[in-house]
Amino acid sequence: MKPTVRIAGREIGPGLPVYVVAELSANHLGDFGRALRLVEEAHRAGADAVKLQTYTADTLTLDSDRPCFRITGGSAWDGRTLHDLYSEAAMPWEWQPRLKRAAEDLGMALFSTPFDASAVDFLETMQVPAYKVASFELVDLPLLGRVAATGKPVVLSTGMATAQEINEAVAALAAAAGEELILLQCTSAYPAAAETMNLRTLPDLAARFAVPVGLSDHSMDEAVAVAAVALGACFLEKHLTLSRAEPGADSHFSLEPDELRRTVEAVRLAERALGEVRYGPQPHEAVSLAHRRSLFVVRDVARGEVLSTDDVRSVRPADGLAPKHLPAVLGRRAARDLSRGTPLSWDDVEGGAP
């Protein structure tokens, strides 16, 4: 695997600007015009790319009312069958090339999450620059092999996955000649509470697999994204909706455009704040350097007097000798008359510098 990944000409990896992706998911609400507006809002918010999901209800699940196909457990979708939910949420495939062109016209990349081989085949006709694999599909090793065989970069969410399952997924990608991989820390809850994010996993993922890492973020707080960047996230994916008041399947855990914009701004500020490994004064600190502490004469002293702590102290500003020289000054005699407020130099001390 490579230490950096390139999507549509943009290099992604440690020390590079975070790649921000707006996920449209089901927030199109079956309206192409709304989907197009979401692409435009993603651009206005500062996203680098837009992501879609490519599936049909029939390729993702079975049209069955058996208990195992019905959603339970306290989610926003409880009581619905999987087929019913995915029928509502699926984006028509014929929209996707048009949305890709719209995104590219705005200077953004567009790629998608395929959920079966037919979706990969379709997305290849669109010439998408990368593939995202959802957390739920991480265990579908044949699908991972099919995606990797395209030779495109793969972004893999790791929600719910054990370390062994991630190992198996990465091995499946490598076996199919996948060379560019981004692993995303993810909590597969919708929305995900900040305390469930376990962001300290990010540097561990990076160390284990030597690939760029990022966050598939279902939380609602921009602080989570900022913390992820501080821990090494190179990639950030957030769901985008026009309004959480809309009745979409995914709107309740998606950001509105202004929220996404604020998150992107916070991420960019965090990037600038991280800077580089650096010691020593920076140009911006020149004024402050002048106000460091140094040794000053704090009362009038006659030539030949022995200097004591009553005569010399460490105070601001920095015009005198460095405070570390105080022990070498005390007990020695003044080389000349010294007035209160004189910055002490070695010329003021008999014998000069030791």
C-alpha cells in the first residue's frame, strides 16, 4: 500500500490538506433538482468532493417481511423493512453521471459507494476516480476484490470491524492489486455521540497499516472533526442535507450547508494550527522576545560594591544578561557605578564573563 493516495489529481496523506467529502446519501429525496442543489451547497461549503451511493433495493437486500429483514433496535428506521428503506433512499443511477459532471464543473471530484459488482461496472462507465466501501460491506471480501481490481483508490470505512476483520479486508484489497487505500475510523450509529467516536484509534490505524487515515463522521459536532484532524485524519466524510426538517431517511444525522461550511472552516483552521515540528522563536514572536526576563540593576550601586540579590534581579525586558548568569554575577564587584534600571552586562562586572 502507498503512504499517500491521489484522487482526481489531489494527493491525500499526512501533512497534506484534509480531503473533505460531502456524502449525499438519501438526502436527494427522489428529486434530481434537490440532488443538484446538494452538489452546489457542498461546493459553497468548501468540500473537495461529493460522494453518492450506487445500489438498488433489490441488489442490497431481499423484498421480505421476515423478522430478520425488519429494522429494530431503537434506530430512527425501526419498524421498516430493509427493502422499503432502501427503495426510498436509493439514488436513480441515471442521475449519477449528470451529478458527476455538475461536480466537476464546480471543481470537485465525485465518486460513489458501490454495493455489488453491477454497481462497480456502472461506476466504471462513469470513470469515477475512486471508490468508497461502506462499513457494512467491509466483510464482503469478494466485493472488495472487485473494487480493488479497478485499480482505483479505495476508501474503506471500518465501523463495527474488529482488528482481524480489517486485516482480512486490507489483505483482500492487496491480493486484488489494490495499492491506494484510505482507512476511515467510523462509528456506525446514526447519529453517533461524540463519546463513541474513539478517535485515538486513528493513529493506531495509521501505524498498523501505513496508509492515510480519516474519519467517516456521523456526529453532529464540528469539534469531533477538529479532534480527528489533530490526531492525523487526512480525510473527512460528512453527510449533507438541505435541512434536517426534511423527512429524508438520512436527514436526522446530516449537516445542513452552513454547518458543513463551519466544519470545513474549523478543519482548515486546525490544519494551520498544527503547523510543523518546530523549536525556537518564530518571526511573529520577535516582539515578545524583547520582553523576556533578564538581569537588571534594581538599586544604585557604587563601583567596587559586591553585587547581591538586593542589587541585581531577573525582570522583564530582555536587555540585560540572561537570568541563567545570576549565580555567576552574585558575589562579584561592580566594575563601575551602576544606576537603578541599568541592564546588566559583563562589562558591568569586575573580571567580565567567567
